[in-house]
Amino acid sequence: MITLLTNVLVFLQITIIIGLYILLRHLWPVNSIPLAWGLSISVVVLARFMLIANTFLIAYRHRSPLPAEQRLSAKTAIRVVFQEFWVSMLLTSWHMPFRSFPCAAIAPETIGLPVLLIHGYGCNSGYWHSMRRRLTQAHISHTAVDLEPLLGDIDEYATSIEKAVEQFCRETGQDQIIILAHSMGGLAARAYLRRYGNRRIAKIITIGTPHHGTVLAKAGIGINSLQMQWYGTADHGQPSDWLRNLSDSEVVAARALITSIYSLHDNIVAPQLSCQLSGAKNIVMSGIGHMALGRNPTVQALVLEEIRQATDRC
């Protein structure tokens, strides 16, 4: 579904650009063809940029308290916003529409346990294009699952994950795998653990997962958005009933399998400390936006190290 929707988004953007070009050339005469194209493209790009900038504004209003040393300078903050904008454009206009990968990549000389990639809300496996290159270079077998339906119940995603886990174990000949999940995918992985247990799972690595919810989920639609909500302020708030029930149902052993990597400047998860999970290993980053986490070289290096450590323990 996301592949179709992002294809439609690309088509609509191209259509708008062409429409604006025609208007500029004929109804509001712009004699220069390059200028007309440049203005038309700029309108669409600016609209997309404003959407991203607005998420940072909302996240800032609901931010977790930051120590002085973690506060960004104006220059760094601008860089973070533009980086997130670029990654968002790349993912939604190229990787998710055209570069998703439902098939497994089995490394001929595999090093480390195989990895199942789980995307977040409004994404598909194309989100992992950059991470897939790093896993391939590291000779780590990997595959991805696309969570459907798009606006469905997170609990129901556990069924899709279970099928993907069992199939991947058969394909790799391994008894256990590692799950790497972004955003909502981390909650889906925890829902999978609650229903099916940890027999097949050596490690779960979550990136930018709102373990206690996010206020920006209120801008989404679907059952999953309701399940991911945080109500109130950063200091005086609480997660949704679904998130509280998920937390209450987890055993200590399940939490010990999880490593949560997150950014104090996440523009989608707010309050940002929602990503901190008691009983799990928490790794805090700074100066990285939500979508950019999966493409960040430092985050990718941390992920590979977590995979290595999990493999050594098996």
C-alpha cells in the first residue's frame, strides 16, 4: 500500500510542477523557461520543507528537558532540519516508491546472526535501503517485512512478523535472528514478543521508537496512531492505554533483549525521552532527526556493534 501511495505522491508532485509551469508560462508570463521550471519546482520543495519544519516546531514545544550541553546552536539546528528534509525527500520520492525489497539477501559467507528489518509508520521496506548496504558490506544476511494494513492494529502486525521470522529462519538455517526496527516497528516487535515469545529472537534493536508514545501521533490516522499517542506535556503526561498494557505485560527477560537507540532531537517522537525503555539498553544520540536515524553512519555503526555482540553471546 505504501509503495502505491508514494508512487501517487510522486505523480502528484510532478503534476503540480507541470501545472505551475504552464500557469507561469501562459497565465502569468515568465519568459525564461529555466526560471519557470525553477519556480515551479521550488513551490513543491518549499511545501515539503514546511511540513518537515512544522514537525520540528511541534516536537520542540513538547520536548523533553535537555541538559545544557545537549542544546543545539542555531547553525546545528538548521543543519538537522535540512538533513531531515533531504532524507524525507529521498525516502518518499525514491526509495519507498521504487526501492523496497521483500526478498531476503542471504550472504554467501555470513558473519553474524541474520537480521529482520521492520519499518515504521507510513513507511515500507524501502526505508532500509541505506542500512541494507551496510549489512551487505558486513556480510550479514537480512530481509524485511512490510507491515499491512497501513492503518491497522499494531497487535495484528505481530502475525506478519511471526511469519517473516519463521520463513527467514528456514531460509538461513538459523534458530534465532535479530530484529532491527524503526519507530512504530519497534512497538510491533514488542507486540510480537508478547504474543510469540523470544524463542527465535536473540536481540531487538529499536531506532527512534516511541516506547511511551508521542504527541505527534495525534496528527496521524488509523488504529496504530491511536495506540502510539502520548497525552499531556513532557513532564505531566502519560502513554496510551495500549502502550501501558504492552508495558505491563512484558517480562524482564523480554526487556533485556532490547536496545533502544534514539535522538534527543527527534522531530517525530516527542517527548524524546519516550524512547527510553526501563530494563533495556538505552543509547542516546543528539542532532539527528527521526527519519535520518536509519541513514546516520554513527547509528549504523552502533547497530552493527549490537549485532556483533548479540552474535558473540549465541
